[in-house]
Amino acid sequence: MTSIAITDMLERGVLQTVEATSVDSFLAGPGLRVLFFAGPGNQHGDSHDVAVALREVLKEYREGVSAALVEAADEAQLQSRCRVLTLPSLALCVGGETLEVIPGVRDWGDYVRAFRSYLGDTGTARSAGTNQQ
């Protein structure tokens, strides 16, 4: 059984799927590209928690970021390419290059800081405790 958050994101088109044969095409697109390595079966709580965090980040950054779930069968093949050591993880990429990997479940502020460093500030960053004038 797949995480409800992952299923919802796939059904709404917020998250697409990629496999080894399609990942280059996805990564070649404009803006920040996020590869979601959910782990076997996408069913344990950590994958769900990362999916929820990703969903919230994508709400804030509607422009300039696209996300894809790596097919479970191709995760092992793509992990080394993207420097992913832990499942679940988010690999943040631009132009086919992995800029950063966010491994496992993190505090909300860690996600905000990572995405903000590549995409700039949003209302989420302000709510995470940074002061905006």
C-alpha cells in the first residue's frame, strides 16, 4: 500500500513518476527538479512524512519547481547517480546535476532552508521563523 500523500500527489498531477529511462528527460526541464526516493513500497511512515513535507513545499513554490517519484524498481540504479544514501530522500537537481540531498525526515525548517537557498523566499520561510521587513 502506497502512502496516502503520495497517491494524492500523483492523482492531482503534483508529482509525476520517473524511471531510469525517463529521468534524463525530467531533469532536463527548466527550474529546480526534485527526485523523491520514497523507498520500497512507499508505505512506511517516513516516506509519508517526507511526501507531506514535499507537498507543502510544492504549494509554496508553484513556479520554478517540479517533482517526480522515482519508480521503486529503479531507485537503486539512480541512488548513486544522485548521491542518495538513505531512503526516503529528496534530491534537488538543476540541469541534471544534483545540488543537494535531503535525507530522511527533517524538521520543517530544514526543508524551507534547502528550497529557499535555490528558489528564494516565500511566506513559508517567514512562518518558519525568519524575520522579513
